[in-house]
Amino acid sequence: MIIQGTHTIAAAPAHVFDRLMEPAFLQQAIPGCEKLEKTGEDEYIAHLKLGIGSIKGSYAGKVRLTDRQPPHKFTMHLQGSGGPGFVKGTSAIELKAEGEATELHYSANVQVGGLIAAVGSRVIEAVAKKLAGEFFLKFSAIVEHDVKPER
Amino acid sequence: MKSGTSNGYFGQALKRVEDPRLIKGIATYVDDLRLPGLLHAAILRSPHAHARILGVKTEAAKNLPGVAGVFTGTDINPACGLVPCASSMPGLKAPRHTMLAGDRVYFVGHPVVVVVAASPAIARDALDLIEVDYDSLPAVTNPEKALEKDSPLTHPDQGTNVAFTWLLANGDVDGLFAQADRVIKQRIVHQRLTPMAIEPRGCVASYHAGEGSLTLWTSTQIPHLLRTLLPGVIGVAENKIRIITPEVGGGFGSKLDLYVEEAMCSHLAMRLGSPVKWIEGRRENAMSTIHGRDQIGDYELAVKNDGTVLAIKARTIADIGSYLQLLTPTIPTLTGLMICGCYKLKAVRFELTGVYTNKMATDAYRGAGRPEATYAIERLMDLAAAELGLDPAKIRQKNFPKPGEFPFQTATGLMYDSGNYQRALKKAQELARWDALLRQREQARQAGRLFGIGLSTYVEICGLGPSKIMAAGGWEWGCVRLEMSGKVTVITGTTPHGQGQETSFAQIVGDRLGVPMEDIVVLRGDTASAHYGRDTYGSRATAVGGTALIMSVDKIIAKAKILAGALLGASAKKIDFRNGRFWVKGKPKNAIDWKRLGQEAYEAKNLPANLEPGLEASSFFEPKNCTYPFGTHIVAVEVERETGDVKIVKYVAVDDCGPQVNPLLVEGQVQGGIAHSLGQVLFERTVYDENGQLLTGEFTDYPMPRARDIPEYVIGSTVTPSPSNPMGVKGVGEAGTIGANPAIANAVMDALAPLGIRHLDLPLLPEKLWRAIEEKTAGRKMKKPRSQS
């Protein structure tokens, strides 16, 4: 499953890029994120609580960043699993200056397994898009006001 | 049949004695059982279609209050055997399918860890605390791709995805194809199906440490086969195992297996010293109870211009999933054996390749291999009729064996016992008012509506069967006991689970003994009462199990005549018996009845010398041949152009299952079978994505027929007795499905024929039909301006 989208954020690419590398910012923006910790150079662990269609559950996952070229692009590798199944995916994220703002484009190739696939396959794409939308809405708000969250 | 009474139960449409308890909700299913100290099992299943297990962390689950134990493959597999498969096929490659996955999972739903806890909720919560580290491996789900050289392997150590190859060849196929005027070719995909019994599987195991014996209650079709198979898996001797099958909410072949959960609960009950219950959830059922069908066939039929069929060729692939259940490899071979249908084909070549893929195993599902055969040959007959411009009914009649040609030897080597296919076809045409139906189609077509008529004439194999063709014997056992009170207890080794033999067997025995049905109890589904049996599948219970009862009744009557003679002062030869009464010839007024005989037989004070007390007899019946029920189904449908919806306008089924013990039960079986077919033809399909994820895991994604989808049926019958058993009965459990699939499909294809649509694979979902209609009609619209230019 390919999920892609474009969002405009009212801040310069360098600023957006920096914030995307900070777990504390991300944790606030990621829907259902209960924990996001840096565990090594470009490596994180995450704990999420999410509902996909009728399936609610907790997921633990690892995030790894590669191909990091600030402030233009990076690639994110995600591997998570929980009671309802697993998610595996790779997303390319590109940032482009659009005047004062940044146009962020992401394209993710996602594979889901287990219960999420068995009973959530009809809704998964819509849910993924909705979650991405929620993330960027919150992320934009944080970055635009640049209110650093409390640690 | 000869009857000892004027009760005349045989042939009466009596209501089922089973129904009141089922309707009132007071019947006992496995999940209703409550035992002291009962623990509950829940199973963690693989979300991956193929992966290596790098590690399993169970500490957190073990520490959850209420958890009695958490077990992985390492804990359980060394103490248990493998899941048994009864199919013997030369060169069959079989993975060692253990109770829980070892270092590798190979289908979504593969059991990995089992938790036992004080309540089902705690057991389920504990599953969430288990961490399994998987390293995913490439999976294959398309059986044709699985045969390609660079395909991922379901079982890498086997070096191939081919499980077996099987060839059925008979007669001069090539010569007959050379003589043919035409060869009708069609590729047909028989989609994968999920049986979806309303009651999922479930079991309770209880170990009696003092005796070293085990009782297993399980929702199964085969308690006796389980008692034979379980010792090899859990290491308890056959005579220390008792299997009880309470009420079963639907089997359809899916409960004709020994499943890991049954063996594992038995093992855990022994290990933990407490009874263990496991009840399957609906989503579990969709992924880890066997699936049905899943064959792809390339079929060729050699025909003459006058409609005479000569020979048939098929190259088929059976996608059997990732491992072998009890009869997995056997099922698609039944397709080969029945591929000639009702027709006098002179030669056959059926090449079958069984292929492993990363999916749940397939096995018997309603019809078990025969529906694929009937669907293929009946589609081919329609395609042949269309190509040759012949009437679909006439081309069939032309190729039927005549009634005088039975027993009829088929090109596949079977001996059809008896038949009058012409009579069933004629009766169905009469009931359908065939000519009026043709006129209705003509009028509808003139008005631009998509109206179609479909026909199928089918024959199937039932009454399984002679022991030489069955893995563990095909006989059946039955016992009849006259109690001291004059009541009658019947014990059958078949295991009715919805077919209604508590009623029909009481009718058979009641007639022959001359005892009212109210005085008869039929016991089934408990290996402690029916010591031996071969259970219920393949529409065998009445033909084989009913006969064992008749044999037992006759033994009792013979003994009762000796006893009656002694009491009446005459030799047994001079005793007449009718209507449950015995008297000396010519002195009917001085008769004695079963009640008196029961008392005398067990009080045993007036027995003649050498006569044992009691009035009880048991028998094994070994059939010499299977039975071959047949019939004709006629369906009229209308397809909605704008939506692709199929509406059943008329449904006529004429089935010949021989003499009917209870026509109401026959009709119920036929109706249920047709409902299964409506599902298969119009809605149902089990879908795995290319990564092996099951996408049809519950009813929202796996549509099944509902009450509103079921049409009014016109059900009729003809009666052609079978020579295979004394009652002449043939069996009817699967007939509905076998006859209905091609009839409904042929009707829909007939409706679409004016648009130039030749064949569509099942299921004929509205979207598929709508797209096909759009494609053809859009093409027409485009062609029009071109022809004008």
C-alpha cells in the first residue's frame, strides 16, 4: 500500500527539518504516541495506542532514519507490532522551500499484517491518511508557533 | 423396505425430534460445559504469512495474575506428535506440522503460543503481553506463481512447492480428441472458500489422573476417528480416551479433522491437572479452520457436431495451503473421479498438481471435490451447447447413460450404482414449466432485460464407502437394545450434527421393531456408548449407518422369536411377528409384546436353555459400493444491468437420493445445500493478499447469504433405489451444493450471453458483472459510430 501526501508548513525548511529530528516535538504531534525515545544515532523507539477501524490496540516499534540530507530529505523506516498485528514501512520525506514556507512531500510504502489486515484492510488507507493529516496539522501548529514543548 | 409394523414412519415428513431443544436454547454445546476448576486457553497466532521466530518473551504474560501457564513450541512440541493426515499418495511431501510453530511460522493464524488462565478474558489479555520477534521471510500465495522457478518456497527445506502430482488416465484420450469436430476449452478458477460454521470450533479436555484417562468434548464430526488418531499425538491409549461430541452448530466438512487445539488442550489438561477449555473466535475461525475448494483447472472437452461428447482432459492445480489436515490431498482427487459427471465419456485424462502456499490448509468442505467436478463439466456442457447451437437440455440427454445401462462404469473407473437421469431432468423441466420459462426469457430479452436460464444435471458420490477405498475403514457400526421396560435405545457410530438422524433412525428402527418413536432414544457422538463408528461425512450416515441398525434389529427379532416361542410353547420357526407383537402361527389373539419380552429377557427366569439374557445386538455394515445420487436443478435469474445484482426468479431442484426416510429432512438438506451454493456462486471468496495477509477475516469482508437472498424453492424428487444397501437409500447431505453451483452460474452466464460474455469465474459479485456488462455495452456504443463512418 502506497500512501502519499503534501503539506505546507509556514516555516523555513531548515527549521522544519530540525524539528522533525526532535523526539519531543514529534511525540506531541504523532497521534496516540505515548513514548518516543532516541536510542542511538538516527534510531528511535516508539509506543503508540491507536484505533484502526474497530481494532484498538497498543504498538511498540522502531524507527530508523537513513539518507539524511538536511534540510532537503530523509528516509524513515518503521517497524512496529502489537496485539492487533504489525506495520512495516518505508517513507521518503522531501522538503522544498516555497517562499517563506516549506512544502513537505511524503511517500510511504506500508505493509500491514495480522488482524489489522484481516479486518481493517478496507479502512486502513483512509485511516493512514487521516492520521498523517492529524500529524501535520499538529506539527505545523507547533512549528509555526515554535512553542517548545516541555520535556 | 420390509417393515415389522404398520407404523409407517418410513417416508413420513416428521418434524425433527432434535429441534425443540435447539429452538428453545436448552441444547448443550461445548461452550456450555462447566467443570470444576476449569481453565481457559487462548492462542497467540502469527500475523506473518512466513517468518522465522527469533525469540519469544513470555515473562510478562506469565506474571499476569490468573495465568496458569504460558507455553511455546519449545515447551509443547517435544511432548506431542504431529497433526495427522490420512491421505496416502505416492511421493507426497508433507511438512512436519507440530502443535505450535517451531522456529518458523508459515501462514497467518499459525499458532505460536498458548496461554492457560482462570478466565477467557485473562487468557486473552495475557496474549497482548507476549512479545514475539519475527524475521519475515518471502511468502507465496498464488499457486501458479508458486510453481515458477524463482518462487519463494512455503517450506524451503522441501526444495519445491509441489506437494504431490496425481494422474487419472483412462481410454484413448488423444485418439478421441483427434476424432472430435470441436474441442471446447475453458479455464475455470474454483475460488477458495471459508466454511464459516455458525458455531466455531471448541473443545474441553479433562484428565482423570487416577485412571490415567482423558475425556475430550469437542465440536467435531468425527469423535471416533479422533479416538483413533489422538493416541498418536498425546500418548494416551485409545481405550483410555473418551470423545464426546455435544451439539454441533455446523460442520460442512470443516470439523472432519484433528486440529492442534484438540490435541493441545488434551495435553495441557494432563500437564496442568485441570480441565482446559478453548473456544475459537470468529476471526480465528476464518484464519485457522480449514478452507475449501481453491483449484484452477484448464479443461478441454472433445465433442462431435451432433453434441456427442467423447473425452475430457483437465490440467488442474490445487492450492492446498501450507500444511496437510486429515484429507487435504484426497479432496481434489475426488474432482478427478467425478469429472465425467452424468455423461458417457469414453476417455479421461486428469492431471493434478497439489501446491503448497503460505495459506491455511484446505480440506473437505460441503461437497468436497465433487462440486468442482460438477461445476466444470456442467459449464463445459453449456459452452458446448452454445457453440454447437444445441438446446442445453438436449445435449445432456443425448449423453446420459440409459436407465438399463446401470450399474454404469465411468471412464474414471467408478461404478455408478443406479440412475435414471432422464426422469429427473424431465421432472425438473415439468416443475419449472420449461416452455413457459423459455417464452419468459424471450420476452424479457426483447424488452432489453438480462434474463437467463441455467441447468445442471449432476451425479455425486455418497454413502462412503467400501473399506478398501477408505483410509480407516468405510463400514459403520450400530447397536439396538430393547430395554427391560420395553423402551428402545439405538446407538449409532455415525455422528449426526444437524442431519437429523435422531429422527430418521428412530423412524427406521420404530418401523422395523413395531415400536412407537416416542419410546426410542438415539444415542450418538460419544465413544463411550458407541464404541466404534466412522462418523458423518460424505453423506454416508443413513446409507451405511442406517443399514447397521437394520441388521441389529433383525438380530433382536430373531432372538425375540426364540424367547417368545419358549414363552408360548412353540419353536421359533412357528412364531409370527408383526406390529411389535409375537404369536404362534394361527393364534394372533394370544400374542406377547416387546414390553413382556424385555422383562423376560432381563429377569431371565424363563429363558430356554442356551439363550443368553438380554435383547441387544450390534452390527458392522460393510457396503460393497458407494451410492450415486443425482438430479437436475433449473434456475432462472435476472441480472440488473445498472448494478450487476443477480435476482433468482425461479429455483427448481429435483434430487434423487433413493427412497426417502423423511422427506422433510431431505428437503432441509437440499435447501441448506442450495443456500451454500448461492453463497459460493454470488458472494463468497477467501482472499489473501500477495504478502499472505488474510483480507476476509470476518463477515464484513466475507459476505454470506442472508434470509433475503434465499429464493422460494420448488423442490421435487424422483426415486431410484440404490443396490448398495437394503433400504436403497443414497444420501443427500451434499447434493444441494453439488447441483446448485453450476445451475446458478449457468443461469447468470445465459443472462449475459446476448452481450457476448462467455464465462466469468465465481463469485459472480455485482461489481464483476457490472464491469463485464459495461465493457461489452461500452464497446458496442463505440463500435456504432465506426460502422456508420
